[in-house]
Amino acid sequence: MTRISVDVNDEWLDAAREVLGTDSKVATINAALREFAVRKQAKELIAALDAVEMDFTGSAEAWRYGGGRDLSKLAERAREDRSA
């Protein structure tokens, strides 16, 4: 772990503490840094999944007892929602 001394905007720190539900300055800063690291990983994961062509044709019939959902338009709908 790295120990640093920084000047931090108190209003931003208080706002972050409220959103993150942390109880100390150190916990708030660490939670905020973790949130940004997780966001970066999520963006990379989504980009990797978006790069793969998926075929959901026949997905409604793929589950036993007719309980499947038709996912054939899933990718198309997801791309439409993003552009909105």
C-alpha cells in the first residue's frame, strides 16, 4: 500500500462519502479509486463481448419445457438502446 499526502476538496470528499457510504477519509478515497478501477474493467469486458458476434437464433427452443426466451434480436436491441 502506498502512503501519500494530498490536498483534497472537502466538498467533493463529503459528497463521495455520502454516495459511497464510507465512514472515513481513507475509506472514501480507497472506495472511489476502486470504483474507477472497476468501471475500467467493466468497459474492457463490454468491449470484448461487443467484439464477438453472437447468434441467438433458436434460443426460444433451446430450453426444456418451452421455457426459453427468444434472444434472436437481443444484440440488435442492445445497440439501439445505446444510441438513444
